[in-house]
Amino acid sequence: MEVLDGLAPWWQAGTWLHDSVSVLPRYESFYRGIVSLGDATYFAILSAACLAMNEVTLKLPPQRAAGITGRRLMSPGSS
């Protein structure tokens, strides 16, 4: 965080990333035993987004999925 803030002090990019994008501030409140509706909503939306991306990836045809990951898929009989 300090590194990003040091590169461009007028932007405060590291502070903004920590406060708005990072899960650490929200996790710290769970760790202290405080469960707020905003924090629970954040984690629910984050989980739903990851599950949706996983579903989209699993529905892709094998050749398309290989292109996304950069790997070649081998058929069982080929070497």
C-alpha cells in the first residue's frame, strides 16, 4: 500500500485499493466478531461472481477452454 502511495502521492492508489477493493478491512471486522450487513453482502457478491465465472468457464467447449488457458488438450489416444 505504501509503495503505490509513494509512487503517486496525489492519487493515493494504494489506500484506495486497500479501502475499496481489498477483502482485508472486511475480514478484520469478521475477525473481531462484528458482522455488518455491508461486509456480508460484499462476501456474498464476491462468492456469486466467482461461481458465475466458474460456471461460464465450465460451459465452454474444450477447444475454447484450451485457448483461454493457453494449453493444448490431448485426446486420450494421442501422445
